Amino acid sequence: MEGIMGIFSEKIKDTVTVFITGDIDEHTAPELREYFDKLIERGGFRYMVINMNEVDFMDSTGIGMLIGRYKKLKNLSIPLYVAEVSKQIDKIFKLSGLYDIIEMVR
């Protein structure tokens, strides 16, 4: 089932926080990838945090998209973190091993 996805970001000092709502799946991952890539290209931050409190579902396409953005940021020496992960997404992060790659901040 395709969920409605929303995304916006806010920059405070040297940290950009990206807020995502809805599902991250094969239908929404391309739009997210484009949003992140434009944000990364624009630059002007030293840290990126993805707030996933309002994400309801994520499939393997979403996992791949996150890993791709992690690698892109790592090449620029910019750490990527996740915050306020919903219960559903927390399970996916644990099962997939994403917490071994992307650190959660509280």
C-alpha cells in the first residue's frame, strides 16, 4: 500500500534536520533521494539528522536509499544520524542492522 510521504528540513547552526512523514518505499524513495541529494549538494552544514518519528513503513528500497545517502555524506566527512525513530522503523533498523551503520541520537 502506498503511503503519503512528506519531507522538509530545518537548519540550526551547523546541523540540518530532515523530517519525513509517511512511508519510505519504492514509490517515495526516488523523491526522497532527489531531496537529499539536492540538500547535500547545496551544503552548508556539518551534521545531518533524519527525524523518523512520523515514518510508518520502510521497505528495502528505503533502506537502500538511506545507506546511499550515508555513503555520500561519509565521503564528505558529514555524519548522518537518525532521531525519534517510530516503533515500526526501530524494528526495521534492528532487523536490518542499520543501527550498526547509522547512529541514533536522542
